[in-house]
Amino acid sequence: MKVCLKASLLRLFLCSVSVAFACFLVSIDSSFARDTLDQGLNLIEETSKMTREIVTYDNPHLKLDCNKCHKGKVTRRTKKRDVKLKFKYVVELCDSCHKGANLHPVGVTPSKVEPPIEVPNYLPLGKKGKYKNKVICTTCHEIHVKRTSNYLLRGFAGSSSAMYAKFKNHQDFCFSCHKENLTKRSPHEGDEKACVFCHITDPESSDNPETTVRLDIIRRCNFCHMKLQGAHFLAVNAFADKTLQEDIPGLKLPFIGGNITCVTCHDQHFESTLPHKLRPAFVSFAEQSVRINPHWTGTFCLTCHDKVPKKGEKPTFLFDGDITLVCNRCHETEEATADIHPVDMAPPDNDFVQVPKKFPLWNGVVTCTTCHDLSTQTEINDKERRRNPLFLRYGPYETRNDICFSCHNPQTYEQQSPHVQLDDDGNIVDAKCLFCHSSRPDVKVAGIRPKMFKGDVSTFCFGCHSGKDEKHPVGVTHQGVTPSKDRVKCMKKSEKVRNLSLPLYEGNLFCGTCHNPHQAGVLKGNAAAGAGKAEKLKLPKGFEMCVACHCDKGSLE
């Protein structure tokens, strides 16, 4: 009996610890949810933080004392029939804290609207008084659930009514009542009543309608467009372009509460004829930026063209049609992926390389369009984008190297490796340097210097060595990580002890910190460590390579 009691107490203790730890994690999620949902994010500064699409968070109502909403002696164990509200009706109770926050009108009798609406059983209507058989707050929301990801709405994961309907998005939830007539309820195409969805007061009553827009406009947009949450805006966030900051104050775009919101870029009144209802003023601004991704959008034409192409006419480009300059306008900066193949070079006519006619050259030299078919990505085509995201000619290919074999002889392809940098006489082949470097570096000058690479230093490596950008090595991502002061101190000590170089690029770890991508004989001194070694590691794989930076795990001495 005592053994059973001890076992029960032990299980109870472990359960309590688990619950406490879970609450700690929940509090973190809850904090993020409040920051994300309740505030208009300044996307100029917050671009890297918008990574989660749907946040699950604690129900804030459960943190309140029961007597905040109920009168009399109420506890967590009080039976439902004994509970009385402080207000006569639940609508008045909710309105005491959430005045004007509801997106759906209350007090509506679904059976009397035109056309009549049949409400599912799991969405309870009012049961008494002036709200009997009418829509009330708790028709859609379940107040006492523990955790939620969708504003306490019924039928989503976490709600008790999830067994009746498992919704994945808010459109499906609204469709359960409105059916095919849901589109007529859109605030973009609805009647005058639709204005209250986004505006606090009638926008026509103000000389500056922007001041009437609700500050939580991002949340209101995401209610219907929830799949666009997260990193939706990052690829076209021209506002984060450092070179265009002085132009932002003069833009004729709506900045709600001083922040960039959905309506800053999109015309919520559907007067724009551009894809996704983008505002022409935003598109004109974005086309000046080198950090937006114009591909597959069917919109930002003047990023590459000197005039908007017309159907049936041959398109013309910036820089007098020099396609390399057009592409490198973005791809030679830190904002876009750099090319991993040399361009503006005439391919050799030998048994090693033979370029098929279907891979076009420009004035006899290789350009970006030799391998990439620009016409493929000029329109919005999600299916093709998923199938062939880099719009490679005659793609997709099973592996990254397959397109290379279209021109390169597979048997001699290894000789074309950017890691083979010396000719038979031991001289450096400049063309090999240009795979990664913007120009041939002076090998006699030690160290890594700013702007000596074409772009993101990871691009060149991951172009062939895919899958190493995350959880590498040993299941931990090192790429782009800024080492601590103690870690840097350890690295300096290891460099001295083993006569090697563990360089950082702009203060961060990169592939070249641990690997030496150069052929033996290219670099001299401590920079030569790793050349010709297994996996080009500067120290033996495993313990020695790890403790070169992690002195707390061991020593090279």
C-alpha cells in the first residue's frame, strides 16, 4: 500500500513539474502573440521576426478573476447553472472590455436575413430576452478554452466544439453559415456597413480618412487572409532598403499609426487594377529597390525593363539590354543570391564543354539567360513556381548538377570544379576565382576583406552542397552565427597552437571558417590549412575540429 502511495505521489510530482514547464513555454508563446497580434508592426525594423504563420497562445480570460465577469461567489468548480453574469446579456459583458472590437454584427436573427442563414448547432445563438435566437459574442467564441490560435473561435483546435468542425482557416469558419453568399459579405465589395470592419468612424466624414482606420488593421486583414501571415511581405519589402530611406516620407501611401500595414501596399477598396490590388505608388517605389524579388509576381516590370513590356512586342531591358548588368543590379549586392557560374565568358569549344543551341548565348558569351528562362517567371504561376522555382531552362532537374551536364561532359566535370584552381603548370586560373570572388584576390595579402565575395558567402557553397545551410554540423546550425567573445578568444588560441586560420566574415561563422575551399598550393602560411584534406576541413573531423572553437569541451594543446 505504501509503495503504491509513493508511486502515486511521484507521478503527481512529475506531472506538476511538466505542467509548470508547459506553462513557462505557454507564457513565451503568449507574449509573442500579444506583440504580433495587438501591435501594428514596423516592418522596416521587424522583418526578421515575422516568421510564424499561426501563433498558439494562452486564453487571456483564464488569467482573470472569475468575479471580473460573474457575480456572487464563483470558483472554477461552480456549476454552469449557478453562474450569473454581471451584465444582463453576454453582449453587454463583452462590450465592457471589447467595445467596437467585434468584426461580426451581433443582435442579428439569421433566419430573417435575406437570404436566410442556417446556423450549425455547434454555434449557439442567444437563448433569452432581446437576443433570443440572435447572434451573440459566444455564438462564434468560446470563452473558457485553455489555449487557442484563432481568437477563441469555435471549431478550431483547442475548442470543445472542435469535434464538430475542424476548421483550418477563417474563410471555412465563416462559410459554415454564409455558404456561397460569403463573398457578398466581403468588406472590399460590400455595402456601406462594411466600412466598420476597417474604420472606427465613417471615412467620408474626415478630411484625412487614414486617421479613421483602426490601428489593429493587420489583425483585421489577417482574419480573412490568415495564410498570408508570417514572412509574406519580406520578399517585397522595399521599405527595408537602406538606400531608399529618404524617399519614404514623401510617398503618397497610407501609413497607419506611423506603421507599414497591409493597406500601405494594397488598395483595400479594389480600385487598383494591378495584381493583388497593389497600389501603383508602392510598385513604383519598390521597383527602385534592389532587395525585392520581382520574379513570379507579374508586377514589378521596371525592375528589369526600361518600359513595361506589351504582348506581341519584343521586351527591352535596362542597361541597353546587357542582361548581365540587369541581373547583377540586384544579384551583385548583399540583398540577393549571387550567381555561381561565371558569366560574360565564351565557352571553350572542346570535348569538355559543348553548349546546346537550346541554351542561348548572347554575342557568343554565357549570360544568366543561358540557363535561366526569364519568360517562365514573368507571370503569376504558383504551380510552375513550385515545380521549377529557379526557372531553369527545360527544368526541373532531379539534382542541382543535372543542368550542368547539359553542357559539361560528366566524365570531365570534376575538372570544372571551382575547387580546382591551378592549371597543369601550377598557375592560378582566374576564371575559377570568379565563381566566388568579385575579382581575383591577391593571395599574398592575408585575411578576408569586405566586399571580396560576390554576395552572400553561403551561396557559392550551397549551390552544389545543398542541405548544409541548417543543422550542420552535428545537428546544430553554425552558418551565419555570431560567436561569443569567449568563443572568439578560443579560436584565436587554436589558430596560434595549430598554425591555422579560422576566419569570420563580417563577424559571423561561414563555411570558410572550418573548410578551406582552395586547392593545395593556392594559399600559403596558416591560410593553407585544410587544402587537400578530407572534406577540406582545417583540422581532423570530430573532436579536434570542434574543440578548436569550443575550448570548454577540450583542448588542442
